[in-house]
Amino acid sequence: MATLIKHKKVELTELFYDLVYVYGISKMTSLIHHIHHGGLSWSNFLAFAVGMIIMINSWMIQTVFTNRFGKNSLTNIAFMFAQMSLLLISLTSVTGNYGSRESFIYFYLPFTLISLVLLGQYALEYYRSTDLVARSLIKRFFYILCLRSLGLLISLFLPLNLGLTVAVISVLGTWILPGLITGRRTQVADEAANLTSFPHLAERLSLLVIITFGEAIIGIADYFSAGHLSPLSFLVFMVIASLFMVYIVEIDHMLDMETDDKEVNALIYWHYPIFFGISFLNVSLAYLANQEVENSFAVLMAYLGVFLVTLGIFGCQRFNKESHKFTSHLALGMFLPILFGFAASWLVLGQSQLLIAILFLVTLVMSIVFIRFNLSRLADTNS
């Protein structure tokens, strides 16, 4: 059986690698900033969703590789730098003319090459490794990346609508496959899980989320400009800060870094709603500031964002310490404010300031409930 990895240092090169992906999340989020006739077009939303999935999925595959096999060697760094360069090329296509044939090629061709770079990295490790469990795991990712690369490559030669369909199927299919393949409870899957450094994985995910929260802070900066500064500005900031506190308390204080849960991929998948939720909340606050859409749509996006972040955090709790497993009372304390805030907002849709005040109260209550739960569990553990 492979040796259980207790801890692995997060290297500075990994943090540098993260920066271009945070920029990518910002660029993809800009797609749902573009408004048509007072609302968001389905084509822009689909482009945002698929773009986020393929981008975060590429980050996840690289992170899993680094976690299990990476040595911060010059070879590993070269593979990461190649992906960063290709991603920057791809992101230049995310403009107002995103739906054109040219932008489709310019977006998916670099991602095809990113898939091939990841494929080459796994193939190289396969031939270097003598560990049968590691080789078995690598082979599974090799097949997944082959399917994604082939699907994306074929889509580039098809008419736009058909090519987009093939690309979407390739992205969604290979997004789900890692969880299905590595999540099966077999001896090989259990031994493969022992190759994973859970503290490293949790730290990598949390750092990307924290930087994404930083992008959300940049998104609300207009509230603090000379022409817009008011007490409302600080309420908007506290909306982001309150959700940030909930996430940090979960990751930094409640997770069991010595967990024996073998299905560590679940931690990765439960972070997808967190990334989507932060993006939705970010654009909803911009909508309320600029009055670009109907307030009803902005409210829907805001509470969907808060709900998704909370849902992702509740999904992560399976890895919590036994003393910090969530209770039904905590669930009520977290989800009921979202429901009440959403309902109350529909009563004052015409008043943006009140909508922001309600959202502030909702997230503040959620953070207080969550922090009190953590403190009470700590007190019970120490008593």
C-alpha cells in the first residue's frame, strides 16, 4: 500500500500559477456582466458556466497532479508555465464578440493544448513511476485527458453550433469522470487516496477561494469612489466579508486535516458551487450599483450566490472534525436567513439601498451563527 502523505508544502510556484486562474475567473464572470434588454442572455450564461468548469477543472487536474506526484522540479514548473501562457491566450477571446467563430477557436484551441500539456505531464510521470497504485491512478487521468483533448480538437473543425455542442459535451463529460472513476470504493481507489496530501489539497483550494474573494472586493470598489461613498458602501463590503468569514472558519478551524475519508475528490467538487456563488454575488452587487438590470434579477443572482457558497461549505463538512459535524440547528440557522432575506427583498424591489441592507443582515446573521457554532464546539471540546 502507498504511504499516507500527512503534509506537503504549498510552493510559491503554485501560488504564482493560481494568479492567472483567478484572472480567468474574473474574465469569465465579466460574461454575465453583459446585459441584453435588461437581463442576462442564455448564451452568455452558458459560455460563463462552461468556461468556468473547463478552467477550474484544468486547475484541479494540475493541482491533483502536484499534490500526488509534483516535486516542484524545473520540469513541473515548465508544464505549469506552459498552461499559464495558453490560458492567457484563451482569455483574450472573452470579449463582447465572444459568440463568433473566431472567438470560439481562440478560446477552445488553447484549452485543447492545455489538455495536451496536462496529458503529457501525466504520461511522463507514468513512465517514470514504478508504483503500481500511482500508475493505475495516472492511467485513469490519462484516459480522461485523452477524451477531453480529442473532443475539443474535433469541435474546432465543425460548424460553430455543432462544434460548441461537442465542446460542451467534452467539457461536462470529463468534468464528471474524475469523480466517478476515482470515487469508486475499490482497493486501488482507497490506496490511490493515500497518495493524496489532504492538508495540501485543502490549502490549495482555500487559497484560490481567498483570492477569488479578493476579486469580489475589487468588483465592489466602485461603491467606495468619491461619488458613491456612503454608509451603504460598508454594508456591501460586509456582505463579502461575512461570507468570507464563514468559509475561513470552516476551512481553517473545522476541517480535520487527519481525516481518513478516502473520497477526497468530494472536497474538490464541493468547491465548484463556492466559485460560482462568489461570481454570482459579485455581479449582483454590481447590478444593484449600476441599475443595469431589473432589481428582481439582481436579487435572484445575489441570493443564488449566497446559497451556492453555503451549499458548498455544507458539502465540505463531511471532512470536519467529529466535534464540528454540522447539526440540523446549524442548517436552519444558515439557510433560513437566506430564505427570509430573499422573501423580504421581493417586498422592496424598487429600493436598491434596502435590498443591500437586507442582504447585509442576512450574511451578518449567517456569519454570527456559524462562528458561534464553532466557538461552542471548541468550548465543549476543551471542557
